[in-house]
Amino acid sequence: MDETYDVIVLGTGLTECILSGIMSVGGKKVLHMDRNSYYGGESASITPLEEFFKRFGFLEPPASMGRGRDWNVDLIPKFLMANGQLVTMLVHTEVTRYVDFNVVDGSYVYKGGKIYKVPVTVAEALTSDLLGFLEKRRFKKFLQYVLEFDENNPKSLSNVDPHKTTMNEVYKASDLNTNTIDVTGHALALHCTDDYLRQPCLDTINRIKLYSDSLARFGKSPYLYPLYGLGELPQGFARLSAIYGGTYMLNKPVEEIVMEGNAVVGVKSEGEVVRCKQLICDPSYVPDRVQKVGQVIRAYCILSHPIHNTDNVASCQIIIPQNQVSRKSDIYVCMISSTHNVAAEGKYIAIASTTVETKKPEEELQAALRLLEPIDQKFVSISDLYEPTDLGKESQIFVSKSYDATTHFESTCQDIKDIYKRMTGLDFDFDEMKRKHKDTCGDE
């Protein structure tokens, strides 16, 4: 291990694997190491089911749950927006050759103790039970305005300055009531708090358009999910890196990050030092360079039935907006099943998650857990959220953020683009990710 690499990557979480793939495609010499024996880090899918039970201190799963190897349980539950940034990355890098996806069957929102399908087309707005008669017409007009909004076409703006007018002001002009604003901001624009109301409207309008464009691609919902679980994604990008010369080492303990002055020069593992110019890692490798910014609680529930009031769909997302349950942040539920090859036939995995706000985190999920009853088996985890205190300018150490409570990857993609810019000094360009030559590892 006396070679010098352009980049060493520590940890095989999704963020690290995507950056590793991008750097390799861009011609960098990359070494990728993980102290674990499996890919995925925090974003791994755990299989067989016996391993998942063991992880939470339980004995063997009951026989009623079928074969353990039929299960792949995600530690970080998230769906992909069909028109979102992660899908664009997958398509540009052709990682889609290694990962198959199914559309998620439905997208729902919680209001007044019940769940409703999220209306996003003009036709759905007019037929939805979620909205009263007059509100349907107002929401229809609002949706038409948003979908035709073009910041470069003054005629479409109706005296709105995309960079100055707040989203609150846009809602007021449309005369939408509080419930409709909740649905729009949290189930369509996918904000997890109400901070966006006081910010310029362009970001929220673009988020609603992303939701609508994603829905238009497949019709059932705007979300995709990989067969065999999210652990397939880091492995797909790891393979991309390997095709471009990236070297992978699992089960590799990291003893020290070697510095000269204030800059990283290498990593020490099993008594040997391998040198590098830049380092990418998850927060667990550099506890002295991150700060805790919160916690996420996740409840992993095994069910023998689909979630009630969802038309018996085999997969779905439910968002519980903060105001509906007197909180500061939303609660998310995502459910998947054997249609995505992650559970035994007739079984379902529903995962509820939220940002911790009190000293009794499990009680914060009660609104979500009530929707899932009866629950065969429940596992609860509480994870710390970390952000880097060192942005890497001097040290050349670039640390990813922890995965948040949201059930989509848009915030993760933003982190990837931010790290890329700090590492290279260049804005992230999807075209730069396009593969330069053919895969020689068994593809036709």
C-alpha cells in the first residue's frame, strides 16, 4: 500500500459511493475503503432477516415471516423522485444497468387523523376528498399557475419576483387555506418544516414542478424504489468506480488519518500508510471534524397487511405534516413489500421516521404507528445527525452529512453537489458524469 491516490474514500454509504464513481469517471485515481464487511454503511439494506433481528438484540424471527433471505431491510428508508437529481445521476452514469426499479404505488398525506391521496393534477384537485368545494377551485387555479410558472417569462409570473416574493405571499394571493398550504408545502414541495414560508418562492415552485414532472413519468406516484432495496445503489456506483480503475477494500480498519501541517496526506490501516491528495468520508471516521445537529428516530415495522385506507397498495409513502400533529417537523412513513423483493410474500415493511423534538422520541411517532396497526414486529433506532465543521478548504478532508428523516434523496444529492464543488472548485455538471467507455465487466 505504498501508492499515492488522488482521492481516498472512507465508508461505502450512498454519498461516498456516488462521489467515488464521479471522481473515477473524471480520471482521478481512487482508493475506496470501508471498515465494514458489507457495502452501504448507514444506507445499507440488511439481509437475511435473522441479521436484522440480531442487530436490534432480538432472537430468531418467527417461522411465520418466511425465509430470512427473502428480506432486505433498509436502514435509511428513502424513495427516489422519478425526475429528481439521483435518477439523473443514475441515468447519466448508466448505473441503471445494474439496478432495476419499480414505481411506488401511491403517495398519501395525513389530515385530521385520516390519510388521503395527494392531489397533484388539475383533475385530481377537482375530485379529491381532501379539499372542500370552494378550495378545490382555488387549488386548481394555484396548480395551473405553478405549472405554467417560468422565471424567464415575465407574463407567467403575475407580478411575483421569484427571488424576493415569499411563498407565504404567493399562498395569500391564491387565497389558499391552512390545510391546503400544509398539503402543498409538505406533500408536494416536500419541505420538512414551515421555514420555507418566509423564503423566496422559486425553490418551492420548482419543488412542486419536480413532484408533478416525476408523477407524469409513471402515473401512479412520483417515486421509484430499487428491487432488493436501497443497498443496491451504493453497490451500483461502486461498480462504476471499479470500471474506471477505482480500488475497493472492505473489512479494512482505519487507524489514523495522517496529516502534515493542516492538510491530509494519507490514511493508516493495519500499520501501513497509503498516501492521498484529498479524502472523502462519512462522519463516523472523523468525529473531531463534525458537530451533532439533531437526531432522527426510525421505527421499522413488519406487517401482515397493507396500510389501511390506501386501496391495498403494495408500496406507498405517507407524509404527516407537522401542523397536523402539533410538531415543528413532519413525520414520514414509507411502505414496501415483496413486489420490490424486500419482504416475504404477504408481508410488508413500513418504516416511520421523524426528527426528534422531545425527551420521549418514540411517542413522537404515535400518529404514524397508529396508521400501521396491527404491527407484527417493531424495531426502533435513534441516530445522531452530524454535519461537518471543517469544509475541507485547508485540510482537503470532505465529510458528508448524516442522512435526514426525509423519505427522498434530494437533500443527499445537494450534499454530493456541495462536496464536489468544494473539492474541484467547479459547479456540478451532470454531463461530466457520463461514462467515457464501455463496461467490460460482463455487460454485453
